[in-house]
Amino acid sequence: MGPSAADTDRGVYGISVAAELVGMGPQTLRLYEQRGLLEPERTEGGTRRYSEDDLHRLRRIGELLDDGLNLAGIVMVLGLERDNARLQATNTRLRARRH
């Protein structure tokens, strides 16, 4: 049984562990945060905590970089993917109401 949706957005990994899990350096994760590509949770002391959702996003960023996109292009693609997912969810809800 996999993690529930609520569990996947909970920040549990420190930056070093998260970086190792996705095959990137901690500085790269900091850069992506600076550029607005992700926003990990912070502890009261300010320590970054990455969730499973963050790790998935970092892997997606890596895929897009491998495909030749630059960071500005990745911001656009991730935004479009988010919007598309939201529209699909709305469409599914509306269809369910009709039937």
C-alpha cells in the first residue's frame, strides 16, 4: 500500500537526502527554489524539508532539462501541466455531476 495523497506533500527529507534521492546536488535544489520551481516546507528553524511531491517535481525538472529545456521553459511547462491537471479534475467533476 503506497502513501496517501496527504502523505506525499509532507516535507520529510532534508536537502542532502533529497538531493541524493534525485541525483542532484544540494546547490541545484537551492537554485531551483530560488527560481521558483519548487517550494519545500521549512521547519521553525528554517531548515528545508522536501516531500515526495517535491522529489517527483525535481525528477520532472531533470527530465525536462534532459529534453533540452532551459529553466524559463521548465517554469512554463510545469505551469501548463499544473493548469492542465486542474482543468482535467474540473472536467471529471462536471461529468460526474451530469450522470
